[in-house]
Amino acid sequence: MTVAWSAFTPWSALVGGVLIGLASAVLVLFNGRIAGISGILAGLLEPPSADTRWRLAFTIGLVAAPLCFALLRAWPSVTITATPLEVIIAGALVGVGTRLGSGCTSGHGVCGLSRLSPRSLVATGTFMGAGFLTVFLARHVLGIG
Amino acid sequence: MRARETFFALVSGLVFGIGLIVSGMTSPQKVSSFLDLAGDWDPSLGLVMGGAIGIGLFAFAIARRRSTTLLGGPMRLPNKRTIDVRLVVGSMLFGIGWGIAGLCPGPAIVALGAGNGTALLFVAAMLGGMSLVDVLERAREGRDPNASAAPTTAE
């Protein structure tokens, strides 16, 4: 392993992380809910219920974030280098996986670890491990990506 | 109270999304560089998690001691404690998908808001995958009334 010091952005990472923590704090302290994005999105696929409104509001907030960010800084353009086929396979795996595993990086990784949940610790360790292994296989064994 | 809950959910989503942008986590390249332990490793994602959990520890310590929210509503924290095959296999599949594209649900939705067309493809496939699990689960429950219900509590 070599650390890519030139790519490492400790301050913006820390500030962004604190904002993510504050957002999760707002949702649990005011709404009594976990900021688990996969769960919130999956909930929107269900028939409308009492929870539809807050889930929709949270999702609109996420979608509107680039616009708000652009009021102060440059437009946050995103570049996805994976091919369309890779993106579709990845998306489907993320959808099936987060539904079966009841959470993703936000619900298990941030909120679950903050709650000291053993379930979330297992989930986070597993998806991090699978992510490390996938990138290793793709880049260093198969030579793609 | 419901209007205020909707407002705070909007604020939370907005701040969460801005946090993802500021931290650089909306860039699949940056996420992949964190996952590439054998290459030029970018530790940034670890600090993002650290910063978020640093705040989260306090927030959830407060939440755990309360039965109601600051708005007077019920505190709904997940109470599931079982660590089963479903949790591990699901997390494994998620991790593989995350590794392939460098995208997870939050950044994908933010990328959509930033006008990225490829993110639309990812989100559509992701919602399709989620629906597939729900449909199969319902079909299984229909056949076997003793089958455990799909967990609806988001984590």
C-alpha cells in the first residue's frame, strides 16, 4: 500500500463528515428516525403511508444539495467513469444488497456505528471488505476500472 | 408536528447531501481510491466516516436516553439484534456493487441532483433491485405464512 498524499483531502473530508453527522443528528433528535438512505428510498417504493412525507422531504433535500452548494461554490459536477453496463450491474447489486442487509453506508456505516450496534458493525465490516476485494480483483487481477 | 417533521427531514437531507459534496464522496473515483488498498490509497473516506461518527456518537447517546423526540414524537430506533446470513449476504452484495461503480445510495441521489445522466441509470437499477427483493419476499410470505416479514425499519 502507498498512501496517495496528493489525493488525500483531510480537512474537506472531516468537514463533510461532520456535516453528515449533524444531518443524522437532526433526523434522529427531531424526527426519531435513522438517516439510512437505502431504507428511506426503499420506503418510497411502498404504497403511501404516514412516513412518505418525511422520506420524500429528505430525498428532495439530497437532490437539491448540489443546487444549494452551487450558491456558495462552483457547481459540483460528478463524473462516473464506469461503463453503462457496469453501472446497471452495480446499481442492481446495491439495491438487492441494501434491501437484504437492511442498510448501506449511511444507515449501518454512520448511524449504526454511532449507535454502537453490533449488527451494523458486522454489516459495515462486510460491505467494506467486499468493496476492498472487488476493487482489488478489478484493478489488480482483471486489470479493469 | 408533522409539518415540522417534514421541514427537519428536508434540512437533514440537504445538509447530508452538502456533506457528501464537501467531503468529495460524490466522486466515484475518490471512493474507489479508498477501496483500492493495493494501489494509491486515498484515506479520505475514513476521515469522512470518523467525522460523521464523532458527531453521531453524541447524537445517538442523547437519543437513546429519550423516549420522545425534541418535537414530542416517538423515538423510533431499530431494535433488531439478530446477526444472520441475510445481513451478511446482503452487505456482501452491496459491497460488490459499491466496489464496481464507486457509488452508494446517497452519493447516487446527489449525483442525480447534479444532473449526471449515468447516475439515473444507477438509481433506476438500484430501485429495481430493491423492488425485486420486496416482491420476492411478499411472494414467499404468501406461500409460507410463518416466514419472517420483511424488515421495514430502515437502518
